[in-house]
Amino acid sequence: MDDGIKLDIRKLNQDEIRAIITSMGEPAFRSKQIYEWLWKKSAHSFEDMTNLSKNMRQLLAEKYEIRPITKDKVQKSNDGTIKTRFTLHDGHKIESVLIPVPDDSRFTVCVSTQVGCSLTCKFCATGQMKRVRNLDAGEIYDQYVLVNKQCMETYGQPLTNVVYMGMGEPLLAYNSTMESVALLTEPYGLDISPKRITVSTAGIAKMIKKLADENVKFNLALSLHAADDVKRNEIMPINEQNNLEVLMESLSYFYNKTGNKISYEYIAFQNFNDSIDDAKNLVKLCKQFPVKVNIIEYNPIDGSEYVKADEVKIDNFARHLRLNDIMVTIRRSRGKDIDAACGQLANKE
């Protein structure tokens, strides 16, 4: 019985589209054309599919629809960072961030995977929101496509990197995350090198092992932020079920299976995790397999008791790591003035 509700054609795989096309009496190769329009050419309308007959486009439009995300609000930081809020087909909103580093010819998009987040990390604005739902793969893919267009228009350059570090926990939106990576990297999609993609997790050990078993090609980042369980439990409740011993075992498994790069994201909080003793604990974690550490300035959010560490302490912390032959980058925050920096995404008006 036809209830008048159209199906989102982007939720169908190529075999399912082929079955629809052949049932319409059309040759099977048309399904490949449609799939390429959806994922290689990023079509948002059947009318765009100009190598299909007008009749076929009309038949598709009668039963199916494409539900792209749409631009809602754009803010540009003094440092060139651009935050875009997008509206989803059901009215929910998410944010993506374009982070330009022209001196290094790097243009990175930070994409979201969930509406809100369920992890309640104490220092993160998104963590103060409830998780409403996971994004689907097309909604993650669209963030890349639209921000890439924005990057071309603003900087005359395409995106060079993708980080899954926006709103939500990618490994709790596992299927959508993996499907979107495929759409970005596979030849039928945008054919981006997976080495340009980093998926960040707060630490879901069993899902990290699942990534390893699927032999993923992208890089992995752990939002670490504390190198002992007592402190990590305090700021990241997820650590109570995924403590550091369990996490290190899963990351070691991931590295041995894939050989892919692993990095630790470490936000430095004043008088909490910024001492030399903290650095010594971090060194121990870094000696188990090759890892790079990104030390990040804390970006204040409403209602948080934490403040960013003193720059001298951050420099001393980083120096201790380097003396122990650990690769370290200090990331000065970008986009703070528009709440676009790490941990600040919260759909503010």
C-alpha cells in the first residue's frame, strides 16, 4: 500500500537500486549511472541526472527523494576558520568546521557524526547536549561536499584532510561512520585517500578492535586528555567502562593489525593534567606502540570549571615528551571567537 511517503534513495546500495531500475524495464547499467550521480557527482536532485531520460527522472522523483543537508548559518573567525551550521531533513542541526592552514597548504574539515552526544565529557559543550540520533552516511558525506565547495570559494583550494572530530562519538555511530568513509574514499565515490582521514574516538575499546578486524586504512585518534584512570574517570565517564589498560590493549591490537597512524589528543587543563608527573604518565602510554601526541589548548565553555593551562607549562610538558623521543605538536586553538574550536560545538544561536 502506497502511503505517499517517499524513500530516501541514498539509503539504498547499488544492488538495491539495480533491482528498482530493472523492475522499471530499464537496463541495469542505469543503476551505475544513478549511483555515480549520487556519490561521485554529489547530485541533490533527480533533475541533475541529465544522462537519464526525462521520463525516468520523473518516475524516480515520484517514489524517491534525496535528503541533502542545507546550510543554515555561517560564521567566520578572525583566523580564517569557518563554522557552518547545517539543518538536516528532520529539522535537527549539526555543525562542521573548516580549518585552513594555508602556510602548510592544509585545509581540513571537521565533520559531525551525531546530533548531540551521549558521552557527557565534562569539558565539552557537545557533551552537555543529549544525543538525539546518529547521522546517516549521506549526511556525513554532505558535510565534506559542502565544506569543500566553501573551501574552493573562499581559499581557491580543495580540502586536503577530513577529521571525524565534530559533534558526537564516531564509533557509537559506527555503521554511518564506516559507510561515509567508503563514500569518501571508494572509486564509486569521491576517491579520496583514506590516509587523509582521521577518525577520533573518546575510547570505545571493542569498536577500536572492530576497526582493526575490518582492516581500515584511515588514521585513528584517541581523545585521551589524562594519562591515569583517576583523572580520566573524572572528566570522561566513558573511561569507567573503557579504562586505560583496556584502551591500550585495543590500540595495540589496532596498530599491529593495520599499521595505521595513531595519535593522542591531549587537552591541557590548568593544574589538572599539565604537570611533569602527568607528562611522565603519558610517556609510559606512548612507549607501547608508535604514537604522536597533539597537545591542545583548552577552549572555555559555559558551566565548565576547567581553564586552559599556562603556555609555559604546556611548553615544558611538550619538552619532556620530546626528551623521551615522542612526536609532539602543540595545537594553538583556532576559531575560538566563533565557538568553533575543539569541544565548543553546541549549535549556539
